[in-house]
Amino acid sequence: MEVPRDRGYGNNQQQGYNYYNNQRGRGQEEEKPNHVLLMTILNPAYPITVDVIHTISTPSGKVMRIVIFKKNGVQAMVDGFFMGVKKEDVTGWPQVR
């Protein structure tokens, strides 16, 4: 993409101005599907470990990586290939209430 460039002068210095002319705007790239699932666990009854998250996630597909964050509650980021899991689908997850 070619960017037009105009020259301006101010304070006895040459200044350059760039114009960005894109329909989507900056930072609004096309969304590509990813295979990362973010789980938020509220009020866990027992300690949440990688083994627990793996046991919950495995029936839905191949798990490649699990990261657990324990700041302000418990969150787990699961990276893998999940068959048939939709963005708002929680019916296939028996642990979700």
C-alpha cells in the first residue's frame, strides 16, 4: 500500500505528514479463528491444577498447552484444537453451572 506524503514547514523546520487511508482503520484487522480457550473459575471448591484443567478439556479435543493465572481469582488459558466448541457454547461442559 502506498502512503501519500505531504511536506509542511513550521518553526523553520521541515515536517512530514502521513495519511492512513484504510476502510477498517488501524488495529481492526480481520479476525482469524484461534484455538485458545479462556476459562474463569469462580469460587473453586478444590485447588485448580493443570491436571484438573486437562481432564476437563480433553473430551473436547487435543490440548497442547495450559497456563493458569491465580491473580484475582483463577483463570486458565487452554491452547489446543477443540472440535465443535462454539464461542458461547457451555452445554458440552459438564462442570459449567
